[in-house]
Amino acid sequence: MHPTLKKTILLSLLLIVLSFFSVLLFTSSSIWSRFNLTNTSSIGDTIGGITAPLLGIISSIFLYLTLNKQIDSIKDQKLKNESDIIFLLINQLENEYQQIYINETSQNIKSKLFGHEALTTYTNSVYKFYNTNDTRKFGDYYIANHILLVIQSFKLIEERIKISPLSHDIKIMFYSKLRIFYNCKLKDPLDKLAELFGRVPSLNDDCTAEIIEFAGRMKVIK
């Protein structure tokens, strides 16, 4: 049983017992005549005046417990909402990652690759066989925007976790989940791209600078 509910039940039972006991107490004979209420016509007012402070104190206690319960409930709901937002952002990150695609032709058969298969196939290809005669910047390739979209969503989630009111342990768990996502799906492709940009300076632009900065930062995060 929840401690707050247990306290409420015990206080209610105590109030009922005191109510019955007060009737017996105040209508019993007293050794002092001024405290003898058996012949008092206004005994109801007398008992009410005596018990009113007690009832007021008990009512205040109940109000305090109720307010504390509501505050705890609001805090729990706020933390749940914050966790739900972060999970939603992580799911959005996964969806954006799955939207990465490339068109591939094998044995005269055209196909479209998505997600991890598309990104790894593309990066492995350009890493090994990039045409140095191509004068375009990396940002001119359509896949560059897909990669930047994933990186910026990743950074957004990191910032959301940082400013959230979640406990330190919960934040560590979310950071760990992000780190695993990076290691499984982004680390190898981005490391290859960063190395490619170092070999082929003509590719470099704002897009390559952001990829290099992000991949370098993730290397030093434990």
C-alpha cells in the first residue's frame, strides 16, 4: 500500500474514533462542576468549539498531503513528457537516417538502396574510387544534405538531453543510446568521408567542415 494512502486511512480512522470518544468524554460526569457538561443545554456548541481546532488541524494535514501528492504527480508527468520527447526525437533521427538513399545499377538492373546500406555503399565507393577530376564541392551532391540532416538531428537530441530536467542517470542512458547509434550507423561512413576530404581538398566546403568537426568530436567522447 502506498505510504500516503496508508497515512490518510489511519488519520481518518483516528478522527472517527475521536469523534465518538468526544461524545462520551464531554457527556460524562466531572469531579469539577465547571467542567460538568451533562446538564449544559448548549453541549453541541461546546463540543463543536472544542473539536473545531482539532478538525482544522486534521483538515490542514489532509490538504498538505493532497498538495504534495499533486506536486509529485506533476513532476512525474513532466519527466515522462520529457522522456517521451527525447524518444520521439530519436525515432525521428532513425527515420531521417532511413531516408538516405542512392541509386545503384548492377548488371544493368537499377535499384535504390536506403539507410545504412545506402550510406555505407556510397562512402565505401567514393573513399576508394573518387574521381579527382570532378570539380564539384561535396555540398553539391544530393546525399550531402541527407547526411547533414542526420548530424544536425543528432546534435539537437544531445542538446535536448543536456537541458532536460531528467536525472543524471537517465541522461547517461540516453547519451549511451545515442553513442551506440553513432557507433553502429555513422562512425565508419563519417570517418571515411573525413579522410577523403583530407585527401581531396577540392571537395571542402561548409558541409565537409561540419562533417569533419562532428566526426572529430565523437572520436574524443568516451
